[in-house]
Amino acid sequence: MTGESGSPPTRPGLVHSLIDRFGHLVRELSKFATVGGAAFLVDFALFNYLIGPQGVEQITAKTISTVLAATFAFLGNRFWTWRHRKRSNPAREYALFFVFNAVGLGIAVACLAISRYGLGSIWPEIFQNRLADNIASYVVGTGFGTMFRFWSYRRFVFVEAGTPDVAEVDRDPRA
């Protein structure tokens, strides 16, 4: 189906309309998920290595593994997922990325702590083992943390071209 004479062909149907409208978001989500999946593997492997053969305490191990995985994720998201977006000060992006990652870390660590020390004090045979630690941290904590990270990175860290800076928004146009 074509549009008016001289205009590009149009895509018929609801599916094509949705793709036209949300395709960029789907691509961003796909790239974000790929980078996140790779960072997750770094986090998961390092966490289990640290609590296993190295004997590091679970909360410390989770903190170390998340910081290293976050560095990997920052590079992947800045230079692949949101490479088309306006670049602001790299130090600002890096700092904000890690602030929001710290919140994501807090979400994952809180889920692990609630499982291990909260529920584990009631049912230690269920909640104080490696499987329970991994479920609390990686399934529950990572799930909630990922939703928060995608929203915050997209909104505050890797801003769209044309999105005004805070200083521009705060300026009174009548001044």
C-alpha cells in the first residue's frame, strides 16, 4: 500500500503502526538486555567464585561482583545501547550511572539480606544456603533492580538529543 503521490509507502495495520511508534524502544530494550545479560554473567560468576573457593561473606561478595559488572555495563550501554544519544560530560554520565547502579545494588542486596537474615532467622534450612542466596539476589533483586536501572539510565544518564539540561529547564525565559 502506498501513500499519496510522492510520499513513501505506508505500512498497513496495527502491528506496523506499533513497530513504527515503538521500534526504537524495542531496539533499546534488546540492546540493554544483551548488555545486562553479559554483565549478569560477570556478576553471577564472580559472586559465586567469591563466596565459594575464596570464602568471602555474601554481602561483601555481592558488592564486589556488582561494582565490576556495573563497569562492564556502563561501557556497553554508553557505546552500544545508547550510542545514538547525546553525550554529555563523561564524568557526569559515569557518576550518575554509578549512583543509579548503587540504588540497583541496594535493591539486590536488600532482597538478599531479607532472605538470608530476615527469613533465614525463621527458616534457616530454607533461606540460608547458596540456592536461596542466588534466588534472592539474582531472580528477585536483579529483576527489581533491572526495571529501575532501565528507567533511570534512559531518563537521566543517557539523555535523548534535544532533551534540555536541568540548567536549561530552571532558567526563566522572561529573564
